[in-house]
Amino acid sequence: MKECETMKNWIIIPALEPGDGLCAYITELRQRICASVLVVDDGSGEASRQIFDRIRGMKGCTVLRHEQNRGKGRALKTAFAYVAEKAGKKSRIICVDCDGQHSPEDVEYVLGMAAVEPGTLILGVRDFSEEGVPFRSLFGNRVVSFLFWLVCGKWLRDTQTGLRALDGSLLDLMREIPGERFEYETQMLVFCAKNGVPIADRPIRTIYEDGNTGSHFRPFRDSVSVLWALFSELIRFAASSLVCAALDVFLFWAVLEAITAGTGEIGFWKIAAATGVARTASAGLNYALNRGYVFRSEQKALSRYLVLCAAVAAASASFVFVLSLFVPVTPLWKIFCDTALFFASYRIQKIWVFAGDKSDRCMDREREERDGA
């Protein structure tokens, strides 16, 4: 009982047309874990009304209702807002799916990890190598894990797990994250990675009820939403880069034609000069777009950006010059070289040039925790 008095525990369960077993599942959870249970009815029909009425009458349980289905992400944010109002930062929260995929033992274990690792998002991860795992779950998880690693630089074994624990210090961040449906859970991981919030995974049992037929995941629509959550920043970066690359290529060849005066004598320093003029003009536009539109950073990182631009320009000029020793130089080779540098530039800008906000966010959170102590 002392634990319940010092730290308020909350079990959040978003539910859309749950099965009859939800009431028994909640009873098991409360027998094992000292926590308040918060169920969000996300626009379920009349057929489920009796189930929610029964839950509402259970001790320690609260039911919030969306009149219309608004999605799992919105249900989670509705619950986070409620917990923030009732318990604030002195709370510990675990999100649990309503379909019985998470054993009470695992829920207790992962929730306990939030006390051991405050300020951390704890994921209960499943072992997809076990027998009985539906192929669509195995394939989808592996694909998203790979894409998350590609974009965020961190490998997570189970990006789609619904069993996630956190403490109240992260509630404000959780409510800021965009997304209304299944993509919200992916956005949660992306935002934590971007804002310096540690993500830890802990092994849990792999349970699929009836081959996971109770899932409300819409394969095409929700998959597109998840992919957009992962790649929206990269797509914005690509759009910014294409606009600036068009300007860069145009100026490069205009300047190169001017300084060679049609002689066809192309040397390293002429290529370097044309590259320098073109890159200077396009870099200013690219910096403004990347800072304000792509990474949406308040960090003034012009000096770092200029260092990166110089390095990329030198690499581009060197690649073109080396290629010119073996084949005639054409705009295609310029585009080829800059495409190869595109992904390297994205990662460097993300983790170094515009990364100052991450530490700022962490320091702000630490100050809030000290002030609230």
C-alpha cells in the first residue's frame, strides 16, 4: 500500500468494441497491480455499451467516452490529459491493449520499470520468432523496425507494441505528439528519439488471441499513416533538397560554361569554382528551409551548417573531377554524386547541425522535475 501512496499508478486501456473478456481482464490486472484503470471507449456501438457500463461500476475504474471513433492515438491523448489533470507528474502510466495480448504479469513488470528508469519510454517487446505469430504482424513489425532505424538511427525490436510505460514527466510531450490513429504510436517513438527521451525495451510474452483477428488495424490506410509518420521529415528534406538542387545544378553549369568559354577544358579548379558559386547561392535557401520547414528547429546552427556545406561541396567537386578522368562529364554525373551525398547530409543535419533542441528539451524537463520536487 505504501507504493500506491507515494506514486499513483494508472493503467490506460483504449477500447473499440471490446470483447466480453475485457471485464475479467481488468479484474486480473487490479488483483495483481495497485493502480487506477482508465478505459477510453473510442466510439464503440451499442453492442458494447453493457461492457463499458460494467467497467464503470468496477472499483477503481473510470470510463471516458468518445461519441465517435477518433482513433487509438486520440484515445491515448484523451487518457493522458485526464491523468495529467488528476495526478500530474507524480504518476506512473502504462498503456495496455484491450484484446488480452498482454499478460497481467508483463503489465506489472513493465510498469515497474517506469519506476526504475524515470523519464524513459519503456516498451514491452514481443519475440516474433515464436510459433503462432501471424505473418502480417511479423512482416509489418520487421519492416517498420528497419525503417525506424533508417530514419532515427535506433533499432527497436518491436515498434508496434501497445504495452508502453512512462512516468508523469513525459505527459506533456505525449500530448504534443501529432497523430490520431495507429500512426500515433510510431510518432511517439519518433518524437522521443528526436527529443532525447530514452527508449528502453523489455521482453514480454507473445500472445495472439485467435490469430489477432480482433485488431482494428486497417492494412492499407493505417500502413500509409505509419509510413508517413516515419518519413514525413525525410520527405520534407527531399522537397527542400530538390528545390535547392535544381538551383545548384543550373548555376553550376551556367558558371562552368562561362569560365570555360566553350573551350571544353575542364580542370579541378574550374569545377571547384563553379561548385562554390552554385552551392553558395543554394545553401542560403537550403539552410532557411531546413531550419524552419524540415527540422523545425529553433537552434541557430549556421556555423555547423556552413561546415557541412563546405564538406559536401568539396566531396561533390572531388567526385565529379575523379569521374571526369574516366568519362565525359555530364549533368547526370553531377546529379548522381549529389544523390549519393543526400542521405549522408540528412543524417548529419539531423544528429548534429540541428540537434541542439534535443538537449534543450532535456534540460527543460530536468528543471521542471527539480521545481516540482
